[in-house]
Amino acid sequence: MSRLDLSRYFLPIAPKLAGVEAELQRILQSDVEVVQKLADHVRGGQGKRLRPALVMLSSRFCGVQNEDDVRFGAVFELVHTATLVHDDVIDHAQLRRSMPTLNRLWGNTLTVLFGDVLYLVAMSEAIAGRSWRMMEIFAEVTTRMIEGELIQNDVLFKLDTSRKDYFDIQERKTALLFSGCTETGAVLTGRNPEECIAMRQYGLEVGRAFQLVDDLLDYTATSEQLGKPAFSDLREGKLTLPMLTLLEKAPDEARSLVRTIWDRGEEVPIPEDEEAHLRALIVQHDALAETRELAVKASRNAVAHLALVQGEAATGELLREIPEALLSRSK
């Protein structure tokens, strides 16, 4: 896997993405000193902006002629950021995008409250967009994301976590947000219900592929590549598909190793010998193969859904390439 380079996909929408950055800066301006301090830190740890980019690309593909997509791209990024801020508190995370987390620097109380502020200003901006359907999408996506967090925390540190639990969490916490991003262009241009559904399904499958690759990376990438410690999910009590597969194929050995890691506590790094043992078990039992196969399948499904929508040809080509590009990323 290599580091994902999105520059080629972002180039045609560069002015729009610059507009998203300006919108985020405007939205996150506050006369409350503590809010501004936390907002500046969050903006300093800027991510790939993949979600607003998907909004811009879907809008360009569908023919949006105004700046409404910029507003909603910023809103999706704010919702995403709010979930990360809350996740870091729940997970006791110390690093995010190679930077100290808000909770590490300013504690859980301020961080949770700031995450709440992000959700509310996102919803306020969405309301100002005056699109009833977009409001429905944001309400649905945000509700499902919180449900996913509840499910995830209900099964933390449980060796009987099921595949259904895993896929429910994946769908709610990641895939549905992607689906909202890619449906935006179709909604803003008044496409028929079938085309809106196709664009939504495109994003859903892209989100599934993205999360499956993310779960692979936790077991294959280095801490430097990830910008956070490797095996973070496992240490935090989360059993993703690679580990669920290993537990099925080598139940006794894998269960014993997982319990040892969990009993030590999530703040304690996994010793090198245990990490080597875990990696060897994964290779021995080919525990990553299914996750890779499902990621490839989701990528192909995304392209198939996109084929059902007529749009601007060059942007359509980029949208067809993105699912495949996501499969090769290393962070």
C-alpha cells in the first residue's frame, strides 16, 4: 500500500475546496476565547478533506451551478470533525493526524463540549442552506453515526463481538457519511429519485471500502504512516474484521493473546514479542484476505452504481477511479 495522493482528483475542484476552507474558517470564528483556541487547533490538524471533495466532485458531475455545494461540503467536514473529537475522548486517544488530541491538551470536558458546538454550528449552517432534503440527510447521517458509536461502545472488550456488530458499526460510523456526501450533487440539481439513490449507493460503497482498508491498515501500517499507534483499534477494545477472522480461524491462541493485551490496559504499548506473534498469526491464518476481498468488492460496486447516472464525463472518470485509489492507500 502507498500513501494516498488525492491531488489529481482535487485539481479540478481546487477553487471549490478553497471555498470550503474559507467557509470553515468563517464558521469556526468565535468571540469565545476557549472555543477559538480549540477551533484553531482542529484546523491546524487538517485531514485529507476527502468528504468535502466527494461533495464537490459529485456536484460537478451532476452539474451544480452555484456555491451551495461549498456550504454543504463544509457542513459534512464539520460533522466528521465533531465525531472525531468525541471519538478521541471515548478512545482516550493521544494523537490525531500526528498531533496531540484536544482531550490530551485540554481535557475531556472542554473537548466534549467543543464537539457539541461543532455539531450545532454544522446544523445551523445546513439550515441556512434552505434544502429540506439536505436537512433530512444530515439528521439521518448524524443519528446513525451516534448509533454506531453506541453499538461500538456496547461491544468494547467483548470477545463475542459478532460480524453483524462490526458491519453495523462500519455502516453507521463511516459509510453513511460518505453516502450523504455523494448524494449532495444529485439533490442540489434535482435529479430523479433513481439517480439520487445511485449516487447515494456509490458513496455508501466507497465508505465501506474506505473503512475496510482503514481496518487493514491498523494491522499492516506503521505508527508513522498512521499518525497514531499501530494496533490502536485492538488496544482500545475494538474487534474489527481482521481480528474477528483470526478469532474464527485460531480461536484458542488468538483469544489468549487478545485477553493478554486487554488485561495490560489500552495505554500500555504492545510488547515487541507479542506484536511479532500477532503479526505471525495473521499471516499464518491469512486473516486479512477477506477484508481485502470485501474492500475490492465494495470498490467495484461503487463504480457499478455510478454507471447508472448521467453526468459530466471527465468528473465521472475521476469518480470511477477514486474507489480503486482508496484500496492502495497507506494512511
